[in-house]
Amino acid sequence: MLATTRKSLGVLLLLLALGLANAQLGAEISPANVQFSGKPGQTLTGTITLRNPTHASASLEVLPSDFVLTPNNRISPLPVSTLPASLASWLNLGVSALDLAPGASRQYNYSITIPAAAAPGTHWGAILFRTATTAQKGSSGVGMQVRAQVAFIVVVDIAPLSKSGKVTGVTLGQGKAPDASGAQTVTVSFQNTGNSYLRLEGRVELRKPDGTLVQTLSIAPTPSFPQELSNIPVKVGKPLAAGTYLATAILDYGTADLVAGQATLTVH
């Protein structure tokens, strides 16, 4: 068994609140995620450290979940076994709820039983630590139902793994206009066509029609799960003047060959 932690699996804190971004969960987890190498029929075990950084007791539900990543790398939970490569039903959580005293830490143990018929490839799921729903009032005095949760991401790789993918599009974001921060964005669409989790990074080269290089934009490390389409926004450093540009996206996911895609962009 091999277990590693990977920060690149995404931003793992998700607040499910209607307008209260400062909702307090009352728990922090370490590590944030884990990646195992396993075999069909094997049982894997792991430990999570939970800490309550607040001055109030925390009562948490513990439950398995599927998830997908949103474009900004937050997780969006889904019911168990929604996804073909789900491992949420393989999780043995031990408890369905737990309490944390103010300032306290505790170890939480879990296990994963891989079915004998499990298919090769990357399988993934999450353990959610979730508060009960509470009623609060917003600044307008309107009542709201608030729930916060943190997700521990679990990934299991079963050999043989195949890493493959393709750039399916390069577009200028939001009608060719700057975004809310005043920056233009180029969106690179990537289709993961293999059975393995990928860590994407690379660049976008912007050139004039005569081939003159205008800008090179860096693509930050981005997670990509099997068979999923990732739309990766990349901010343009200096606003592009009106005109036509050739955009070339070049991605590296750890194999001998890079993948690339081109498109002609028009800025009005």
C-alpha cells in the first residue's frame, strides 16, 4: 500500500450557506487528502487528525460522498455511487457523528475495502464532516439556514493506469470582455480520456497572425479526474488590444508527450 497527500486535489473547504461566508465549522482536518495505490480485494486504512480551533463545542456528522470539482477547484458533493468511478461505497467510517470539545484534537480512523471486482483506474470519493443546520439572520434580518462542511478527499489508484487527454477548446472568456477584476481570461478546455487522475500544468502562448509572440500565460497546477472535462481559466497579464490572435495551449500531465490545442481569438 502506498499513501501520499496531494494539495493539488483542490480547495477542500466548502461552506454551504446562503450568504454567510464566515460560517464557522468548528473543525480543521490534517491531512487534507490522501492518495493510495491498492489492489482488488485489499483493505486500506488511514487516520485523520481533527482539531476544533474555536471556543465552542462542535458536533459533526460523518458521511461518505461522491463529488465533482467546480471550475474554481471547490468540491461539489454528490450522492454516493453517482459517479462510475466512485469509491464512496467502499468507505468504512466507523461512526456517523462525533463531538469535539473547544480547542481539542482527536484522531479519526477509517478504512477502505476495495471490491474484488474493482476496475483498474483512479477511484475517488470524500468523507464529509458536516455541522447540523442552524438558523441565523442575515444583515437584512431575513432568516437563513446555514450548514458548513469540510471534505477529506480519498483517491485510490488500481493498476494498470492509462494517462491520456486532449485540449478540446481555447476561448476568450465572457464575451471577450475583462472579468470582474478587470482582467481578460482565456479558458482552456481539457478532456481527460484515460482512467487515471492527472495533474495538469502548462502555458498558453498568444501570438499575432504573423507569428509574433505577444504573451505567455502560465497554467497553474490543476486537478483532472478520469473522463471529466476541465475548463481552466487563465488570466491574461496585459489586456489584449483589439485584433486577432492565435492562442496555443500546451499542457503537461507527466507523460513523455505534451498535448496542445489552438484557436483563433478575436478581441473587439
